[in-house]
Amino acid sequence: MSSQKFQVFLQKARSLDLGPLAYQLIQSRSGPEWTKAKAIQEIAHYLAFLYLIDRYPGLQIAPTEEIDQVWHCHILDTYKYAEDCQHLFGYFVHHFPYLGTRNQVDQQNWYYAYTLTQQLFLKHFGIDFAIKDLFPSDCEPLHVEASYERVECSHICLERPTIPVTVDDALQIFPVTSLT
């Protein structure tokens, strides 16, 4: 774990303000309301996951559900998340929440991505998720080196599972008079 790449990543990570993220995990009504010890543990796992994203940008990996909860809380503060991504990676890391949900091949990719994540955690950090009764999340990082620019993602958008709902469907809950 003392590789040059890890040391560079660690130096960048040390300058992140993790306080707002810890707040979201511990005290926010929209967060998981973990203890401080649990939040620190999962933030550490999340930082390790971010290192793997940085170290292996071409690999498809999938976080545990707990790491994904930290990731979700981080993303909710969109400005901070964008700044932190820029600082750590030099680009925005997109969160794609459909891994394993689209078809049988995708489900197999999800399994392989999580197995690879387990192997990399064991290799780099000595953490064996296989014995911890943890479950994979259905999310994956997408690497698009575009800084803060708008990204063309039609190849991704086409692969999203969907349920047909229109704006008009949603607006039906309002009385007609309230929409004028």
C-alpha cells in the first residue's frame, strides 16, 4: 500500500474536508444515521474505493452497499463533490446506478465487478469483504475526463432501465385549478 501512486493520492485526500460528509452520515435525517466510529470506518473504505478508481480507471468496479451510501451522501453536496473529484482525479467521476439491472449479461458484469473490487481491496488494503457479509451495490463509477464540461453520454443513456412516466402523468396529482 506504500506505492508512489498511493502516496500521491493520499496527499491529495488529506486536504479534503470530510466533516460535511461525516455529518450527512451521522446526523442528517437523509443519511444512514451511523455512529461516528461506523462513519469513519466507511469513509475510510470510500477513500480506498476512490483510490481504486484513480489507480484503475479502465476497470469496472462496484462498491459495497455501505461504500455506496457514503458515495451518495458525498454526491448530494454537488458543488463539493465536483470540487473533490477535480482535486483528486482532475475530472468528474460520474455515478451510474444501474450496474447489474439491465439484463443477464449486465448482472454477470456486476458480479465480476464486485469480485474484482473485493480482490483489489484485499490486495491493496488487506480488507477481505468476502468474509464480512457485505453486499455489492448496483452502482459503478464512470470515468469521463471532461472536467466541468457537459458530457455527451448517449451511449450510457440508451442503457438505462426505464419505466414510462411523463410530466403529464406526474402533473395529474394536482387539481386542475392549482396549475393555472
